[in-house]
Amino acid sequence: MRLQRLTLCCLLFLLPTLTHAKIVFKSSSAAGSDIYVMDDDGRNAKILVKRVDGRSLMWPAWSPNGEQIAFLQEPPGAPKWPQKFAIYIIESDGTGEFQVTDGDHNDATTMSWSPDGKYLAFTSDRLARMTDAWTVNIATKALRRLTRTVSLTTEVTWSPDGKYMAYRDNISGHTTIHLMRADGSGQHELVKGKAGHWRDSPSWSVDSQSVVYYERNGHSEKVVIHNIKHNRRQVVDTPANWSIHGACFMGSNHLLISAKGLNGNPDKYDIYRYHLVTGKSVNLTNTPTVDDYMADWISDDVLSVSPQGKKK
């Protein structure tokens, strides 16, 4: 009996560690957009950043230690056209929001943290008609330009080991995925550009060995995992009627995919957890008239631990 009570007490003590927000995403309706967090089973969704004065919010991204989230937001008083975005950071509990980049330029599309949490990689049109990849030192605000192209560089993402960056570019005349070292050297196509193909939204695996992205060819859309070490492509067997917005790894066996085309509402994006072995997808969001996308996931293993030993 005493053993049963001890077991029950231990289980009750562990319960708080089993439920905490691990997915951050953008939720958008006709009224505007907000940034939400939720558990990795789709439960306990709540607003982290609420739109203010109709200012747009985009592309939330977890810091490597899970303590902060970076996102894009229109600065106060920014003109609606041409639209401008600045990088902001907020604590994972929704406090301490602060602005990182100046907001005088269009620092748009996805951004990505360096593994040490000191820098953010992003794309901006601040020195050229087209966009280039940059990094910003979060503490000093110092900027470094990585690419110098006459094309459209977007969707830059840092590998977890800190060695490389993947990004989207159409320098070859066809939009495809590129790689470079973290210092901007060694820029080259990961996947050779091809007429009629549009490749977008690269994201790294946790072991830095693969990049996942989606590919559009006419009316066909598919998610592709490209193993860099072996230069091998794997086409993910997603439903044929899915229209893909983006995908990221969710550990080694799952993908987190933003797509529309299911649940009787083909015009609305939802977030799905997709199992790479079984091909089974689980719908995590399904709110009528609301698009849920731009999702990012963080592992239990890196979430902060409080002095009491309980995860945040």
C-alpha cells in the first residue's frame, strides 16, 4: 500500500513535465494574425503575441534553449506600402518583448537562430533591390551580409551544428534550394534548378544531415527530404490533395506540416503531425475560417528546467 502511494505521488509530481508548449505558429483570420503556442499533440493552444493596431505578425522561431521566440512584426507607424518588417524577440512566457532590427527595411521571410543563441540569420532588402541573407548579433545589433546576389534570396535557415545555412534562391533562373557555410562562403545549389519547379521553405533535421523542403511542379506539390551526406532525395508520401505551405522536422520520426486540402475545408491551412515511417498524419489544428501555418517545433530535451526540477 505504501509503495502504491509512493508511486502515485511520483506520477503526480511528474505530470507538469508532460504538458508544455512545444509548437509555435501563426494563426491568421480576416481580422488579422496572432502567434500561438500549443503542446505537440495540439492541445492547450494559447496566444503568445497578439496583434496590435493591425500590425502583421509572421514566422515565429524557437531559440535553441526554448526560452525565447523570435518573430517578424510590422514596426509601430510603419507604412502599409511598401510593407516593412522588423525582427522581435519575446520570452516563451509572453513577456519581455523587444525589437532587434531597425524596422526601416523589409526584414522579411523566415529567420533562424544560431546554435549558441547569440545570432539570428534572416533576409533583407536593406542594401539591394533584391534580398540577401544577413546575420544580426542580438546583443550588439551588429549586422553581417552573407550573400550578394541580383536574385531573390529568402527562407534562410541555420543547421543545428552551426556549420551551414540552407536558403531559397533563384539565381540560376529557377527557384531552388541552396547551401552555404555559416560565414557565407561555398554558396551552391543543393538541388539543381529546373524549369517549372518551385522549391521552398528549407528546414534542417536535428542531426544536420538532411534538409526538408516542399516542391511545386504545376499542380503537384510534395515534401522532399534531401540527405546531404549521401546526396539522396526522399519524396514524402503526403496526401495527393494537400497544398503545402511548409514543413519542419519534429524529432527524427515526424514532420510538422502546414497544409490545406483536408477536413472538408480545402481553402484553409491546418497543422499536421506526419509520421515518416507509417505515413499517418494527425490533424493538430482545425479552426473554421482560420489559417494555421508557419509552425516551428522544439524538443523536450532542450526545454529549460526550473530550480524545482520541473520543465517550464
